[in-house]
Amino acid sequence: MPDISDGAYKTLLSRAASEGHLIRVCRGLYLFEPANPSNGLLLFHAAARLRAAQFNYISLETALSDAGVISQIPINWITLMSSGRSSTISCGRWGTIEFVHTKQQSQNLVGHLSYDSSCRLWRASPQQALRDMKAARRNMDLIDWSVARELV
């Protein structure tokens, strides 16, 4: 809405949320629920939108769980590596997005990332996710090393 001021726009969003037309996912991000396909990818789409100006990719426990290297499935919690600062963002009933800072450059990760169009984000290979786990000093106790060795 280019014809209204920032203050009027914020008021419009606040009223739409309080009247139930929009649902606040997290700061600065709202959902029009009838348009949400309910496919369980809201956290990934929110992460892509929240950090659109940074280089981000799905990694750590989320990527390893999806690859079967970690037997437990993180519910309502996704982990991403980001060129932006580390932070944890609560998205209310949908869950939490954890961004972990990395200094790695995208050109150095060619061959270790693939684009996941359903999530709208890059996804680390299991090998890269394991490297990220070590670099970020994450707990490695849940890793099934027999599966990890098969994938490396």
C-alpha cells in the first residue's frame, strides 16, 4: 500500500491482527490463514522471509534429522546457518527458528548445498551439516555414526 504512511500501515496491521484477519507469526511477519496451504513448512518460509538479505541454509540438527543421521525429529524447531547474526526467533504456536552465524562464503559451499524449493531455502548435505555441527560446537550425542559414515 504505497499511498499510506508507515504509521498508518502499522495501525492497519495491528487492527487486522486484533480483528483476526491476520495472525502474527513473529515480529514483522503476519499470516493470512486462508491462504496458508498448511503443509508444515511455515517455519521454513518464515525463515526465508525474515533473513532474505542474508545467506542462509538448512543445516545442523534439521538437515541431519531429515537425512536420517539423527533418529529424533525436532518438532517445531528448525536450525539454519546464516551469514547474519545468531539468534533464536519464537514463532508462537508454529515453533522456533534458530539462526547460527557462519563465516563461510556461499562460493565455498558449492557442491555441499542443494536448493529445496518446497522450503524456499538452500539445504546442506549430511557431510556439510556434520561439519557445521562441529564448527558450531553442537552436541553430537544424537548422531548415529553408522548412518553418517554411509553418507560420507
